[in-house]
Amino acid sequence: MKKLFLAASVCTLCFTACKNETKQPVEEVVVATDSIVMEEPETPEAPMDSIAMQKAWEAYMAPGEAHKRMAADEGKWNDELTFWMSPDAPPEKATATDEVKMIMGGRYQESITTGEMMGMPFEGRSTLAYDNVTNEYISTWIDNMGTGLAVMRGKYDEASKSTTLMGTMVDPMSGKEKQMKQVYTFIDDDTRKIEMYETGADGNEVKTMEILMKRA
């Protein structure tokens, strides 16, 4: 009788094990099926028709209020520069001149700067754009003191009458890029102020240059 009970118990255990083994894949399939059902395919964007494409491009290429503000800088300017070679260094002075004009149908501003820096002839060239799609200013700068190109982007603030641009440039000493900031303030019709800042290796922002522009 005990043998029969033992045999029955073994059979019961085997049957239970078989049932468990049979159920486990089913549960896995259900979970896998549920996870697949939850995924939704991405809906592709509907292509624009030719008329919508034309209108979008016309809006992109049309000069607006931001470009009028840029055009107000056209002309010749005399610059008084104050710059600091390091945070604890005394300020140094220099002078320069700017010739600013709008190009390509009033869509971009081009500025050529000439002067003397640390006893050497200095020449720089900048372009300024206002992107109608991203609603931001984009500035580029090159000069004869290096071989790189600096690019900055930013917004105009009506309350402070200033444009703040952020970007990077290569530090020739370390060979690494460093953060820089430019604040361009409209003082009045014939006066502008440019303030330049850099972020050092310690993460602190320091003022490196200030330019006071007077219309010639």
C-alpha cells in the first residue's frame, strides 16, 4: 500500500512538474505578446505640397525686423578696446575701426575690423545672420591672429536692448575648445558696447574684453 502511495505520489509530482513545464512557455508567450502589442509604429510626417514648400522657403529668405536692426549698424565705427590677458592682469588698451554693411539683399551683415593689437597689425572679419526658422542670431568670426573660426548663437532681449551670443573657440595654448560669450548692447543710435567673456578651466566666467563703438 505504501508502495502504491509512493508511486502515486511520484506520478502526482511528475504530472505537476509536467503541467508546470507546459504552462511556463505559455506565460512567456503571453508576456512577449503583450510587449509587442504595446509598441506603436511611428507615423511618418506627411510630405508638404509644392505651394506649402514655396511659402515656407519665401518666409525663410525674407528679411524681417531682426534684419532691420542689423542694418542700423551700417557705416563706419571707431572702437576703443579694453582687454585683460588674465583675470588678475591690468587692463590694456587698443583702438580699431569697423566698416559694417549689409550683403546679399539685406540678409546678412558683414563687418571688417582693422587696427593694431599688441604692437601688431590686426584684421578681423565677422558675419552676422538671423535665422528666420530657428529665430536666433548666428555670428562667425575670423582674424589674422589665428587660423580658426569662431561660431556663436543667441537671442535679442528687448528689455536690455542687447544680444547675447554663446559659442566656442579653440584655445591655442591647450588645444581644447573653450566656452565664450558675447553681449552686444545698443546704447543709442551712435553708440554700441561689446563685452566678451570666457569660461576658464575652473568653470568660472571672466570678462576678457570690452569694446566701446562710436559711429564715425
